[in-house]
Amino acid sequence: MRHFICALLLLGTSACVAAWGGAYNVALENSRSIVIEYDPAIINIPQILSVAQTHCDKFKRDALLSNTSKGNIGIIVNTYECVSRNI
């Protein structure tokens, strides 16, 4: 039974990567925010923050985590606001 559960988890994880073509998916992005869906088994928070910050850098802003929710099959959805930089 344990092997069956592990196999299901691996299939679910690889299906997400295959569907997205990577470890995360940018669901929405604009000059004010970015929404990133990711599997925490494949990629970690600092890497996701780096993606968000790279996006916000285009507008000379900083990424600030404003919301986290759970999606299907263990997927995490983070929303980052692009806020004015405090220099």
C-alpha cells in the first residue's frame, strides 16, 4: 500500500511539472501583482520569491507576499503585490 501511495504522489507531481513545463506556473501578472502556482515538493519559497521579485523589478518595485492559498493536489498559490521601493 505504501508503494502505491508513493507512486500516486510521484505521478501527481510529474503531471504538474509536465502541464506547466517547469516547477511553477505564473497564473497572472501585471504591473501591480503576480500570482504563482507551485508545488512545494519541487521548488521552495526563496525560489518563488525570486521569480516574483524579478517580475516586480521590471516596474522598479519590490515583491511583497500578500496572500497564500492551497490549490488542488498540494499546489500552493502565492500572490505577490509589486509595491513601491523604500529607498
